Amino acid sequence: MSNIRLHDKSFRPFIDYEKIEEAIDQVAIKINNDFNGSKDVPVLLCVLNGSILFTAELMKRLTFNCEIVCIKLSSYVGMQSTGEVRDIIGMTGSVRGKRVIVVEDIIDSGRTIANLIKMMEANGATETRICTMLFKPGCYKLDKKIDYVGMNIPDDFIVGFGLDYDGLGRNFKDIYVLDNNMKYYILFGPPGAGKGTQAASMAERFNLCHISTGDLLRGEMAKGSELGLKAKALIEGGNLVPDEIVEGMIENKFNTVEGVSGFLLDGFPRTIAQAEALDRMLAKKGEKVSGVVSLMIPDEMIKERIRHRAAIEGRADDASDETIANRIKTYHEKTEPLVEFYKKTGAYNEIDGIGTIEEVRDRISALMEKI
Ligand code: AMP
């Protein structure tokens, strides 16, 4: 088996068809044990499009009378920070008074099956069991135990055997995983922690595109563009500019910069909503945050460093004590909660930001080598 190419991405072999068949055999044995001899006719609910192949293979192996109903859920990314919205398109038959076995190709967070369970109840199913070919235990957030699992897999982006990347790849009988060399690092920390200084040398060292939202916004201000004018008062007051503005800038860079091994984000995300938007942007590309490098310094040092920088760079938002105080307040209120956000995803790494530029640089680069 060799790599396959779908759209702009390469995928390497991950699970071969023989293993998939063995897993389906095992699932079918368990379901047959539970349902053989029962008097009712349970419904297999095939969740389109991903579970078409799995449902077909599973159904061939079932030895009790059962029916099939298909359902299609559409997911799209909404404009609101609440994130993904799911919308039912249709169900091809009735589940009223029936026991239902939901057949999924893959379960990660569990959001889809939580919706499906509610839908089955609302449509009069007497019982809902969940069966999935692939399960990502590291991502699963529900209390409900999955009744039948083919295989556990890590949190990787996969295609084949019904699963797609932007419409392609469902027809492959083996499963492939994204052959991903692109890195997405976040350099995190309070204002004045030294993110800008360190980001420049890390970008060079690891061939990354350094995206500083602060620099991009200052560039717009210098040009006197509409966006720059909008941002000016907010920046000079020590406040954040609206999420949509910075998110648009970031996505534009992701989609246009070429020839780099990844991206180093500096000053983004700065709110939970931005972090969620980033996850959605990356998920669309089959990517995720590779790691967060958090540069930590105490509040007293933030003020001292910003005053020092003001003398060198002459930034308007470094000029007054009031603006500096507001930026620190904004950091604690809106940005610091990201520490917990990224601790939960396992991407968070903290570095002591106290020391000379070279000392801190060596700490960051040793960490980034490991990520
Ligand atoms: P920085 O150069 O990263 O200190 O950013 C300077 C200013 O630009 C911040 O104080 C904000 O007003 C604005 N800014 C930069 N990045 C963001 C962001 N991700 N979200 C909202 N505002 C931002």
C-alpha cells in the first residue's frame, strides 16, 4: 500500500482492510449475541455518508431480522462563536416503537451521537444503542458508554472506508491517515513577555511563517486602511479588536502562504472564541494545533518590559500607564482562560520567560524540537 493524494493533502496507509474486516466480525458477534432470538425487528440507523460501507459490511453479518433507516446530518461552521451547528436533513423510515442501533463510521467528541440519541427519543424509538467502527477515546466527552466499538484510534485525521476529506477518499477500502508535516504553534503569554522577539528567531530556525496579529493590525493602521482605522482606537485604549477581524487575517495567511513548514502564531488566539475559531479553521484543513508555548512572566515585569519597549519602538499602546494597565487587565480577563483551554487539549507547555533573550530562546527552541 502506498500514499494517496486527495485534493492538496497526502495520506499514508493506516489500517488495512483485513483488520477492518476482523473488527467488523467482532462487532457483529457481539450484536448477534445481544439480539439473536428477540421477537422485535430492530432498526440499523445508517448515518450518511460516512457509515455507508460499515453499515453494509455489518448488516451482511447480522443473523436476526432487522431493518435499515438512513439519516443525514449536515454540519457547517456558523458565524457565531458557539461553533458547529448541526442540522437534520432527513430520515428514510420510521423508528417509532423500535429498538435502534445507530451505526457510525467514527465517533470523536460525541456531539453527533448526543444529537442522534435525542432525535431517536423524540421520534419514538424504545431504545438507542450506539455502534461505531472507529472511536477516538481521547476526544470523547459524553458520559454515555458506546455499546459496540470496532477499533480505538488516536486523534488523527483519517480517510477511506467511507470517510472523506472534502468529499474524496470514501471509496478506498483501507483507512489512511494524514501524512502531516505542517506544524501550527501558538506562542502564548502576556503582553511584554517577549513573544515578538522570540517568534522571529523561532520562525527562522524552524522555517515557519510568523503571524503576529499585532503587527498585521499596526500595518493596517500605518496604511490608514478602513480596517486600520477601526482598530486604532481599540488598540490605543488597550482593548481587543473584534474576533472576526483577526480571524479573517489568520485564515487569509493560512490559505496564501506557501513554502513553509508551518505557522507560528503570536498574539492569536487571544480569546476562547478565537481559539475555537482556530480549531475550526484547522479542522477544515484536516490539521490541529501542534503545541502551545506559553511564555510566563509576572505582572510587575510586564509593566517594566513594556516601558522599556516604548522607549525603543514608540508604540502608541505602550505609551500610557493607563493603556498598559488596561492591556494587562484584558489579558487576565479574556486571554488567560486559554491556559485551561489548552491544558484540556494536552497542547499546553509552559516556559519560564525570565532571563536573557538567549536563555529564553534556548528554552523555547528545545521545547519546539520536542513538539
Ligand atoms: P500585540 O502586538 O500582540 O501586543 O497586539 C497589539 C494590540 O493589537 C492588542 O493590544 C490588541 O488591541 C490588538 N490585537 C492583537 N492581536 C489580537 C487578537 N488576536 N485579538 C484581538 N485584538 C488583537
